Amino acid sequence: MSNSASSSPLGRRVAALDTIASVLPMGRRDTLAGLLTDQDVETLRHLVNQGIGENTLRALTSDLAYLQAWSHATTGGPLPWPAPEALLLKFVAHHLWDPEKRLTDPQHGMPSDVEDQLRLQGFLRAAGPLAPDTVRRRLATWSTLTKWRGLEGAFASPRLKSAIRLAVRANPRPRKRKSAKALTGDILSRLLKTCESGSLRDLRDRAILMLAFASGGRRRSEVAGLRKEQLIDEEPIAVEGGSPRPSLSIHLGRTKTSGADRDEVVYLTGRPVEALKVWLKAAQIGSGSVFRGIDRWGNVSARALDPAAVNDIVKQRAQQAGLDPAEYSAHGLRSGYLTEAANRGIPLLEAMEQSRHRSVQQASEYYNSATRRSGRAARLL
């Protein structure tokens, strides 16, 4: 970058984003630099210095970039701080709309020029209105950023709450799981059978699948971001009538569900540890990222896998196993772990120690489903 370019506002934002790229991987750096304001970028840098969790920072940046892109497409300029109530109501109207009403009223919902611009930038992909939870999350991000600026917004406005409630009621959407099917033990076995050639790619994918599942159903971002320094060898686990099983601990640090000052630790024992060590030895990884890309010639990259690549691996292995890849995703490993634990009669709290779910209500949904499937009420005939 030339001196004149680096001294421009855009150039300064690009340079500032570069300084936090190691914490906040961004393949769309130039796009973000063009959307975010100087104050936005300075806020992100401040949060990095304060030690905010990487997953939280990625989600916040994604929401902020979307909000700024929507504001530019709608008003022709960046978000105003604080945002007037009318703009918040417009955001709801643009994202929570009735598809049936739009058939007879083209002006209902998001205007076509705004939608086209957001799709061109890659911010809108699916057709139709957004999920209510997505809209609420982005409004919550907007509210948080407003408060960080020492300002008060209209996010608690009765009219805004009423608008969201009425919009959701007018267009009810059944809640869908992130993965259509849980990736339980039997399905995992089928996926692992596709990883038996001994190639580097097979060794890596086998280690990913086994680690992600056995460590409690780790999120794809946690798997992709895992570093060798987070793995600590533990004393082997004694097994009656058999050889001791290798064991290691995974120090996750702060996660999506952990407290602000709490480091999460989970454990691996037996086959997943063996699979992981075989991959590390074959790929000659002694430090840094555990799971990395592999090019067509079999060369292992120095860079960590993108979280989306973990999802792609699950779908590719499902297809190779003769399953419908549309029915499985990386989140299926998380739901599959708890479902498998419920099916095997493992106490809920014991499974939660490994999955690190904080909400008993959320985790118990998998147990309730397992109990209902095998219970007497489902076997009357």
C-alpha cells in the first residue's frame, strides 16, 4: 500500500483491521474497511485489547458489518448514533415481513433496491424474511454498541417491541435445528469409515470428527481455532482388564457459553486421542493451529482451517458415506453428542460437564427426546 493510500481514512481502517486479523480472521477485510467507520474499527481494536472472546468478536463484527451495509443501502450513509426510533422500526419492517402479503403488495418488506444491494455484497443469501432470533440479535448488537458510545437508544421503546411481536405473530416460523439430524454414534461410525485410506486428508478429517464429537460436541469455530498449545497430555486412564487409555485435556479458554473470566476445559480419552496424535505426527505439527488446509498436492498449510471448512468436511463425509449431506452439518456433532449420551443412559449433568452447556433446559431437550422415543407412551401398540 502506498504512503498516500495508507494515509487516507480507508487506508487507515485497512491497516487497523490488519492489526487484529490474527484474533479476528477476515477474508473480507477491504469490504469491512469500506463499511465500518473509524469509530467502529477503534471499538473492535479496544475489545481485542480487553480480551473479548474470539467467537463473540466475530459475531459482533458480522452484525455490525450487516447493520452498516443495510444503513448505506437504505439511507445512503452510515448508521447514526444514537439511531432514531423510526430507523429501528424500519429495520424491523425490512426484515420481518409476510411473504404472502408481498405477493399482492411489492412494497411490503425490504425494498428491492436495498435487497439487491445487500445480495450483491453477499450480506443476504436466503430468500424471504430473516428469522426473528436473527433480527433480535442484530438489534441487541446495535443496542450494545450504542451503550458503548455512552449513548441511549430507543431499543426499549414499546412501539419497537410491539412491532417485533406483531411481525412475528403475522408470520410464524417453526424453529429449525441447525442440523436437520443429530450426528449420533452410528452415523459417526459411517463417516469415519470414509477416512480409512491413510492419506493426510483422511487422517485430518478422522481426527476432526472424533475430537469434535468426543470432546462434547465442540462448535466448528472451536475446532477450527484449536491450537497445539491448548492440548495437555494427562495421565493414562486405567481400564480393568485392558491397557491404559491415553488421555489429554483441551483448554478451550473462554467460549460462547463460559463466563467472562472462566477458562473451559474438556477431556479426550482413548481412540480420539490416538487419532489426533496420528494426524499431528503425520502433518508434522509441533505448534500452532491443529487443523489446517491441505492442497491438491498434499501440502499442509500453515494457516488454520476456516470454521466453514469444518462444516464442509462433515457434509462431504456424509455424502461419501451414502447419506444426504443436506441433513447433516457440523452442529450435528454437538446435538449428536448429547443425543448419544441420552441414548446410553449417561446422566445429564455428567454429559453437560463435557459439552459445557450452561442451560439444563437447553441440554435436556435432547434427553427428553430420547426418553420419549424409548418410553412406554411411544410403545402402546
